[in-house]
Amino acid sequence: MIYPPLATAFLAVGSAFRSPHVEILNYAPILEYLEDNFYSGALAKFGAAGLPSWVRARFEQIAAHEATHVAFLAGALGSSTTAACQYIPIHRPQVLRRSLHVLEGVGVSAYLGDAASITNKDYLTAAGSILTTEARHASWVSFTVNEGSPWPGALDVPLDFNQVYSLASTFITSYPSTNLALLVKAFPALTFSPMTAMSGDEITVSYKGTADNVFMDFYTGLSQMSAHISNGKVIIPNDLEGTVYAVVSTNSTAATDNTTKAGPAVFVFPVSF
């Protein structure tokens, strides 16, 4: 059931004009469709996938949540609703489990980052309601399914539109031509090796493009930490824990979309007890 005052506010925003709120509404379903596709597609393809029956049952519940989020957002946009994209297939349950860990965390960071752009209090309440549910999904997948920490740290990382779309676009193979053009861009992908690197280790980074005097900016909680990239290598700062995002930037103190050259990449470090 949609809470009537919130639904009314959403419909008023969606039908009046293409405001910044409509941009956010059209942007949010991309992640929700992606998560819905992963859960529903995986459940249909993998059966129990070697997981206990109660884990699969929770996956089914989360899939229903994501479908509800999609329907809720679609109700706000009416005929302007963003249609689902085509996504890369997942062939192994193990990859699915890792991907869901990343996707749920990105969902939390996306709604958290969106909050700064929301001026309509009803929309803020609705987005907050989805955010808290996504956070519970992320915690459950991390702790129960992947046997990691149930939280990334004391503070979550907010990501902006371009950063979130850059991460989501790695799972998208095609975007419907009938959809409204999104006012977002995807930065070049950023990869690193070894994938098992820990805080304090040296890694090799790779991305398309060149730039002199670049840095790797690490987003942890509400802070950024920077390390200079030399000959394609960089040392991860010490004492990083949980989910950390990183971009290549020409700014050594606070990366922005204007200074970002690639990324984000996602690191998941152990959380100490």
C-alpha cells in the first residue's frame, strides 16, 4: 500500500513538469530495476543455488521489496516512467552473491547521496523509507549470505548521481531509446589488482584515459582520503574498513565530478571487532 499523501505528492511532481525531482525519480528506478533483475532472475535460474531454503526465502522477500520500489516510483512518473534496461547475465551463484553485496551497498549510498538534492519533504520521506529498507538488505546480504560484517562502519558513504550511474552502468548492456535522456554520465571504469588487497597494500590501477599528477581518492564514511598514483600504482591508506569507494582524480584533497577521471571502484575491507 502506498501512503496516500506521499503518493499524491509524487504524482504532482511527476505530472507537472520535468523538475529536478523528476530527474531523481527517473534515475532511482535504474538501480531498483537492476536489483529486481538480479534477485528475480537469479531465483528463476539457480534454484536453491546451494543455499539453505530460508536464505532463498529471504531472497524472494527482497525481490518482492525491489519490485514494490519499482512500482512505487513508476506510480509517481506515470507515462514518463523509465523502462528497465538490459543487463549482463549472471552465470554463477557465487558471482551473484558478491554482486548483490555491492549492489545493495550502492543502493544505500545512492539514496543517501540523493538526499542533498531533495527539497520536497514528502519525497524526502519516501526516499528515506526506501533507503532504510535498502540498508537492511545490504546488512543481511553482507552478514548472512557472505559472512561479512553487517555494517560497513559508523557512517555510510553518500555517492552522487554520476558516481552511482557509473557503478550501475557496468551491469547494463543497453538502455531503452524510448526512455527520457538522463542528465548523468558514466565515468571510465576503474579496476585494481590484486582484488584481495587490504588496507596498506600497494595495488595496480587501470582505466581508460591519461592524466598527469593524479590521485586515488578513497571515500570512507563522510570523509575522503587521498594517495598519489605513481606509474599506475598506489598504496591504499591504512586503517580503512568496510565498504570504501575510490576514484581517480586530479584533486588531492576532495574529488569532484569535474576532477574525476575514472571510477568509482568498490573495496570491501574487513571490519575489526
